[in-house]
Amino acid sequence: MKIDGTPYRSVWVDTDDGWSVRIFDQTKLPWALEVLRLTDVAQAAHAIRTMQVRGAPLIGAVAAYGICLALRADASTEALERDSAALAATRPTAVNLRWAVDRMLTRLRNTPPAGRVAAAYDEAGQIADEDAAQCEAIGRHGVELIADIAASRQGRVNVLTHCNAGWLATVDWGTALAPIYMAFERGIDLHVWVDETRPRNQGAALTAWELGRHGVAHTIVADNAGGHLMQHGAVDLVIVGTDRVTRTGDVANKIGTYLKALAAKDTGVPFWVALPSTTIDWTLRDGIADIPIEERAQAEVTQMTGRTADGTLATIQVTAPGSAAGNPAFDVTPARLVTGLITERGRCAASEAGLLSLFPEHR
């Protein structure tokens, strides 16, 4: 995808040295575009844990490259198992992280130590390329939803999204934003309502930044405004991403997604979830009972960082002194509230039968 006309991916191997890993520090966006150079596994784990990189597909790819960096220091089997476990433990909710680590281990356990570094970079590169291709396919399948709305009416198509499920959350294209980018490239007149996504403001900081740099019309709204917009016919379609989907179609996504799904159901607005198949957890059936929900630091709720009038960045407290804060990072939207799922193999109902119709190998 593009930043002011220049194409980028969200993770790549440094072209100068051929081994270190480059990422954007997403904690600095939208105020500064800073590229970090990761040179060891501890830095990769720190980047995932502190959300310098975030988004289920991207943290899987960065973990894969983290294993590459680990093997440069120690390619023994003991170190491979230790470092892989440490990377897998950095974030609990997104299934792509565990999937990517397991895929790397499957190949590397069957590779002699002397060949592990080269094999690791090859496998991590395949994971990144496949994610980009999957997201592009999600865009092709999802753009028709927007095109159909555009063909059935006069005027602009309004899409609402929550959190950030664009190319910053994946290797390229994004999940929920991939159909939007493709609609924009087709010349469809569209506008995106961007939920601010408290407490970390990934919508206001990241989605808005992405869309703006690519040239897509958008408006940031408070998280609580979505239902009002739907009631007044200002939303034609909701598309969100996800960090984990059960085999029965339950969806874990950034906190607040469930409330958007409830409002969409009540107002008859289609509510679609975009995901690569690597985000499906085929071992789980009940999302509310079985998906672990990450509880993050209270400071994310009690404090906010922004730019002051003189251009200085400042972090301030926005809550009453002494009040405790709860910070569940995700919620689960039951399949019954989801109109359908958009995957790299096509669209389907949010159900076990729907998913198996696209992925029969998991029967």
C-alpha cells in the first residue's frame, strides 16, 4: 500500500545488510513515521508486546522473523524452542502468532542446525508473502459488497470500521480495509467512518492516517457515535477485522466491536468480518467461553497522548485521580450477529457450515 504515493509493506528484511528486520514503530503514529531496525529476538518480542507492531497477521509475521534473528545468535534446538516459546507468549488473543511460530517450528525442527538460519528466512518470507496475497484476495472478494451498494443507489457509499485492520495490521493491503482500498482504486465514491477506538485510539491514529495518506475520504467519530449514525441511515456497511475466529463463526476483535454488531443488527446494517484463514482457530467452538481476552495496563485508559497547540507531544491523565480502570483489549461478537465472513477463498456465513464450505480440509 502507499504512503504519499510510495508503496510500502509493514515488515521487511533490510535491503542493505540482508538480515535485520525493519518495521514501522506504530506507537509513534500519526505524529511521526519512524522505521525501527530489529537485530535480535528480544527486540522482536518487545515490538510485539509493546504494540510497536500490532494486528493479528502482522505480529505473526514479525514473530517469524524474530525466530530468524534468534537463530543467528544460537541455532541449537534448545535455543530454538526457548526463543519460540518466548515469542508465542508475547500476546494471548491473536491466533496468528501461535500459528506462525508453530509453522516455523515445523520446518526448523526438521532442519539441521547448520541450515536453520537460511531455512528460517525462507519460511518467514513465505509467511509474509502469503499474508499479502491473502489480504489482496480478501479485498477482491469484499470489494463486490461495496460495488453492489454503489450500483443500487445514487451517491456516496458509507462504510464504518472499528480499530485498525489496514495494511499496518497485516503485511500489506489489510483485511477490513482491503475492500475499501480496492473500491477506491476502482473509482467508487465512498467515505469511511473511522471509530476512534479507545483506549489506544488505533482508529483515530492508524486507520485515519492510512486512509489519509492513501487519499481515501474519511471522518473520525467517537466510538459511541456508530449506533446513532446507523439509526439515521448514514452507514451502508460495517466491515471490521478480527484477531481470532472460532470454527463456529464467533469473532474476537478490538473492544467495542460487539456493540457495533448489536447496533448493526438492530438497524439492519450488514456487518461483515474480514480475515485470512490463519486467523481461524479450528480448535475452538465457543468464542465467549474459550477465547482468552488480554487485559492490558490501566494507564491506557487513564492516560492519553496527543499533540499540544505548540506541537509538543504530551501524555496527560483524563480520569479522576485514584479511580481504578479496567482494560479488556478485545470482546467477542457471537456468530448470530455477523452477516458474513470475507476470507481469501471467498465470502461465507459466520457458521461452521459456512467456514467448512470454503475450507473443507478442516472437516
